Amino acid sequence: MKLGEIKKILNAVVLSKNGDMELEIGRAYCADLMSDVLAFSITNSLLITGLTNSQVIRTADMADMNAIVFVQGKRPDLETISLAEEKNIPLLVTDFSMFGTCGRLFEKGLQGRSNRDK
Amino acid sequence: MNKTAEGVFFLTGKDFAKAGVASSNLKAILESMGVPPDIIRRAAIAAFEAEVNVIIYAVAGMMHYSITQEMIKIIVQDMGPGIPDIALAMTEGYSTAPDYIREMGFGSGMGLPNIKKSTDKLTVNSVVGEGTTLEFIINLNKTA
């Protein structure tokens, strides 16, 4: 699924300058616990989170995740947005809740972690 | 990949704004050396977890790395409170982190188990009241 489609489904706003809407997103992982993201997420995926600090960007960068959606209309500060731009990770914000966000994306075919993923 | 590299990053306790900078720099070094992405991801995740631990718990610490054709070896040494029961600390979900750390998304008790999971060998040495040293290795050439 392209990032542009995710933006449309979530009625999301792009926060970072590097919003390549053609970016292909394979899977999604949602958590507010960054340790869980590090432990269980998969590469080239979308991170859905309600946490907005700079550690979210660092975590996504370390875990090779492609893009981040902040839920519940929560916006990170400018420093965090700059860090994401530096790391080339597009940031989106949606007014939907975590559950609503995941539900909408899942309904449109975006999958989570497969049992076969390590 | 036929290069080697070695270096050290210094870490300051409670400096949360810089948490991840050392691991990010290490990741860039590994990328510049042409290490395969899946290996880089494992090293970056383990280094980041270790770095965050130092920043959460210790006064200061250092992350030493050496990259050879055979392996990536990372030693993270801190001046911190030490771990009284290492076996307990290795248990998934066990954490002594205060609430404000959890609010930042860490301290869920996955750090050490996650380092172990991401690496080929992890050694933890700790002295209560003095500090902790983690040494972990990721093999680059399984047949070597």
C-alpha cells in the first residue's frame, strides 16, 4: 500500500517535508512501547503510535521502519520533526484513535506482522 | 566487506535528547562499510537498547565498537547502580524503570532480552554500586 493511500484512508496530514506519497508500505506495527517496536516490528513497515517524542524517530530509524503515523491528533515538536526529516522518515498525523487507525488500515488490506516473520 | 573499524562513543546519563545518537552514528558507520541491512538492524537495535539503558540508569558510560570481517563487537560500560540479579533482569517484562521513563516508551523490561535476541552472544557483568558492562557480538561470517 502506498503512503499516499494511507494518508487518504486516515484523512491524515503530513508533518515532515520529506513526505514521499509513492513510498510503498508493506506492513504496519502499532505500539506506544518503543521497546516492543524494537523487539517485534518488521522492516519497511509503518509505525502507528501515540507517542510523539524524539525516541519514536530514533526507534523507527534503528528498526528500519519506513514511515510514522501519530494518532489522536498528537503532534511532535519541531525538533522531532527535523530529526525525522534528517532520517528521511515521513511523519503523518491523524485524528483517529489508535484502534480506529489500525482498523481502517487493516480493513483496506494493510497487514501486520506475520507468524512467519522472525 | 574488507574493512575494519573501531571507536568509542561517550554517553551521558539522563541526557534523553541525545539517547540514540551513538547508535545512530554506529548504524551509519556499518552502512558505510557495506554490512548487510539485516545485520545492521540487529546491531542497531541492540546498541540502541544498551544506550537507552545507560541513559536511563547510569551517570555516564561509553559504547566501544569494533568491526572486523568476522564480527561486530560492542561493549557498553557504565557507571551506574549495577544489576543485583542479572537473571531476573534478563526476564522479559521485568523492569525497575520509573514511570517517567515508561512515559517515554521505554522501561518495559524488554531491553536486555531484546539485546540477547538480536545478537549472537551477550555477556553481562555487573557490580552493584559500581556499574554494568554489556558485551555483545554479532557474527558477520557464520562459516568462519
